[in-house]
Amino acid sequence: MNLTGLRPRTVAAVLLAALLSTLATACAGTPSAPQGSDGRPAVAIAASDHLGGAPVYVAQEHALWSAEGVTAAVTTHPTGRDALNAVLGGQAQLGVVGDLPAVTAALGGRELRIVADLSRFSDWRLLTRTDRGITGFAALKGRKVGVPQGTNVEYALSRMLASAGLTSADATVVNLAPNQVPAALARGDIDAGVTFPGFYETTRTALGADYAELPFTGYTARTLLVAGPSANEQSTAAVLRALLRSQHELAADPAGARKAVLAQSKGALQAGHVDTFQPRYTYGAALSPELLAQLVEEASWAKAAQGLPGAADRTALLRYLDPGPLTAADPSAVTVH
């Protein structure tokens, strides 16, 4: 900036304008946190899977947010894809989503940051009917398979098919909401289905003696906490500190944590399901090399299977990991670089 020859008052005005511009840019880069009615920073969290996101629901049930100086409002969406859309659309600052929705958003160049891997789960089932004779994944060739596309469940199906040397092109994949899979199987509209674990027992009940399943552990689904464009770094770190407290409660009192999740599900989950499946999740907020490797693998699949744009290499995906908030909450939880 050349100020030579300008009058002192003019120079002062130019410098003030430059200072204000710099401050505006800085504020735009770090969104300020909205205030709740209690004067604390307010954070809206769009959640999805109750069991994968159990730390969020335990924190909500036990009012752990206030100890970290924030007020959190948690809403539950049918899928992680819906929760992610709420974040990208500005209805929430943070979202509890599966790994695949986060990957597809990254490939699409959407503005989001992965701030923690909250939990891992590997107990998948292919649900089918005894009269379809599907006793192995190779038998899915040419069959109709119902699945909620755009979610972790779709990727789980892709791994089931790959275990038999097949791809999604070898089966007729039918896009169904998670709660539509049991009824579609009962009617015989599809030959098999993959859905969220919360609908395993519903499917068994709907099919009765015709129920059959094939277990699959070849894919570890990760439940992620993602931050959208309006997320504030300090508030996000405070939320993560509350979730770390929640993790300790999960480990110290598993039965109490299951009761908290069941209460927060508001009737969406049954006690038997929570008691059976919540212990099958591994909890612990982290940003690890294993997470990054899985994101790269899924991004490569999504590009090939769905024709998505964007780079799927390690460097490209690493840019979507934001270690700042988790480092502020627990430096030892961040091991990826």
C-alpha cells in the first residue's frame, strides 16, 4: 500500500479501512458462537444413529454440556445423510454422521470438517427370506437388494458383494429408507436387504419363520462428529470435552449409559436391542491413521461406483480432518498427521 503524498487525515482513513477489513476477514474465518437464553454459547447438533452416537445422547441425558460452558440442542434424523444435510444447510453446527456420507460430501467439495471419530461397529447382517435360498453372498448375483443408499449401509452391502467377487452392478439395488426394508422383505418385493441394526429385530418379527440372515464383519462403520461452515472452534472443543466425559460414563457404568440412550431415543429403540447391540460398539473420540485410511478407501469406491468428482487420495482427504478442537480437548486422541 503506497500512502506517499496523501494528507494525514486521508492516511488515517485508509489505515482504518484496512484494519476493519482485516478484522472482518478474521471474523469470517472463525464464526462466532450463537448465544443461548442462559448466555452460554449455543450449539445445535444434528444426530442420527442412537447407538453409534451414544456419547451424544448420554451427554444430553445427563446434562454434561453445561459443565463445559455450552448449551447444546440435539435433534435426531432418520439417517446420517439427513443429519449431514442439516449441517450443510445451516440448521446445525455439528452433525453425528456415518463415514460414507462424510466422504461423499468431501468428494463433492462441500464445506465440512471431520473433528472426531466417535465409535466403531462391525456387526452387520444381510437380511433375507428362507424361500430365497440365499446362503452365501455370491447368491446375491441378479437379486433385488434393498438398502438406504448414501449411508454407511450401502457401503456395507458393497463389502458383502466384494467378499464374493461381485459389485453393485451384479445385483439390483433398490433404494429404501431404513424402516422400509423389513416390510419390503415381508411382502417379497426384495430378495434381501441391509439396514441399520435397529431394524434387525423388526425384520425378524415381520418375517417370522421365513426370517434368515447372513452375518458380516468385513466392514467397520465409523460414527463421526462433523462441523459445518457455521461451527465455532471453541464451542466445538467444548462439545468434545463433554463427549469425553460421556465416554468415561459409558465405560464406568455401561448399564446406566444404555438406560440414558434408551430414554433419549424416545421410543425409537427397544430395551432389548440397546442391551444387545450397544456393547458391540467401540467408543472413544479419536482422529487416527486408521480413520484416514478408511476414508481414502471409501472415497475410491464412491468415485468408481457412483461417479463422484473430487480427489480420493490421502492428501485430499486429510484436508477434511480438523484436529484443532479434539487436540484442545484431549491431545492424546489425535494421532493422524
